Amino acid sequence: MAFYPSKQYLLIILDILKEHSDPEHRLSVEDIVKIAKRDYGIEKFDRRQARSALTNLYEYYGDTIGCVSHTKSDGSEYLSGWHYISDFTDAEIDILVNNIIFSKHIPYNVCKEMVSKLSKLSSKYYKNRNIHFGDENTSNQLAFCLDILSEAMSTENGRMPTKVAFKHLRQTVSAKPVFVSDKDGKSRVYIVSPYEVVIANGKYYLICSHSKGNNLYHYRLDLMRDIEILEDKPIRPIREVSDEYLYGLDLEKYMKEHIYMFGGESINVTLKIDKTAPFNIVGHVIDWFGNDVLFFDETEDAVRAKVRVNKDAMKYWALQYGIYVEVDTPELREEIKEAIKLMSKKYM
């Protein structure tokens, strides 16, 4: 038998309502007394005490404690059907849980922890659902890479960011990735200066540079192996990579220009957009390139736009939306024309 101060009955009943009730599963005073005795060992707890505690909770937590009001023959109010009202409905929790589970960039252990926390926002009826998670090994590898890169890029306690070394896998038609090889046929070891970790198209990427060259490169974290920090090798300052990064990396601008995470230069591109498309093509352009898109020369049927974007990424994007978008920029226009010719031959 457990003994609790009477004031703790309020907290115990609140816990019972959170765990055992929701708008579809309501509890009577008798139900609450029974659960209190069974789960908390409270023997000296009766309906009168429970009803008093419930009334106090209802008055204080009016938005989160629900009940049904009845009018007795003498005109007085009688409350029953007690239940907890969560800030989130089960449908809303489902949306959050599914987005976490089907996200390819959230590590396995973090995913399970977040889903567990979200499940606590509802009653036991939600917690008892069968939830399936992704591949633990892949997620744990990703989490390990994130930890290593975070430490390598850290400037805490006066620490200088350092280079990292890793091997990288490439995917094959056999669905079994193999290591990228160097010219001698051995697994290539990449030594890079890490600057940022970003999420694009559902994947984690490292933005980094090599010891030479004026471009930034991107490597997928889930394909990294044998990653380690090179404590004796400080990173190459990003301002030395290119004058474009003289004042650091404008990450928001960079991500808008590298929509498919291709490396290489960004160029200014002019588009002609067909407004008669059966969907909001202008909205798609803004979704991809952000609010910095400059629209001009608008007519009833078309509008032109200027964007700055990675050259290779723009070519693939233009092929994706080619029925309704035309690229005016001459150098890119010719490359797209050649790509279309090659594509058309495959469908003849």
C-alpha cells in the first residue's frame, strides 16, 4: 500500500487521464479510482476524493481536461466522461511521426527517441500502435559521421577546425555499394576541409574543399566510411577557395544555387515560363529557387525570370520542367538542346 499526501492526488489523477483517456476513451470516476488503486497502490481513495480532485483539475486545466456535463433533476450540474485533451490530435501526431520515420536523414536512435516523445503526447491507445522504423545500421553510421564532423568543425574552447579523412562508397546496379578507387585500384582516401553539413533532397551532405582548386565539393554522409579527424591538419580557410567566399559561405544563397547538390560554378540564367501550365509553375520556380527569383516581362500567358544557379543543376532542372519552361541563356541553351536530341533518339 502506498501513501501519498492528498495534494498529490491531483497529479496522480492528471497522470491517469493522460495515460488512459482521450476524447474517444473516457473514464468514469469509478474507473479512475480503480486505476489509482491498481497502478498506484492507493487503498484509501474513494469516489468523493476523486470527484473533488477532478473538479479542481477541471477548473484549473479547463482547456486540457474534458468531461460531459449533465443537469440533474434539482437543476445542479453533474460531470462525467472524464478525459484528457492533448495539444495534438492523434492524426496530427501521425503526421509528425510519419515524417520522422520516413525521413532518410534522421539517425535511427534519434528517430526512435523522437517518436517515443511524440507518443507521450497522446494516451496509451496511441502508444500501442505498431510503428516500424528504418535500417538501424545505416542510421547509426550516419549519426557517427555527424558526431565526427561536428567535432572537426567545432571552435569551442579556442579549438581550430581540422580536416577529416574518409573513404566514400559509390552505388552500383547490384545494390551493393563499393568503395571509390584511386588510380592504383585501392580505396581512395579523401582528405577535405569541412565547412558545413546540410540536408538536401532527403540526404545529409558535407560541403567541403580539397587542398587545391577553387570549387566546393559535396559528399553524402550515409556513404562515408572510416571517417576520422586529422588533429594536426587545420582546415583550408574557405576564403582561399574562391573570391566568392571571401567573407564566408552564405549558406542560404548557396543552397538555392545548388538545388541538386552538384559541385561547380553558378551562373545567371534567364527563363521563359509558360503560365498556361495545368499547375502553378510559378510556384514551383519559387519553391526551387526561393524568393530571390526576379520576375519580369509578364504577360497573360508567360513571364520571364532570372535566377542564379549551379550550371549542371539548371540543366537537369530544365529537362524536368522543359514542357513549360524555356532557358534563354545561350551557353546553357545549347547544352540542353543536345541533351534533348540524345533523349529523343532513345524514344524513336
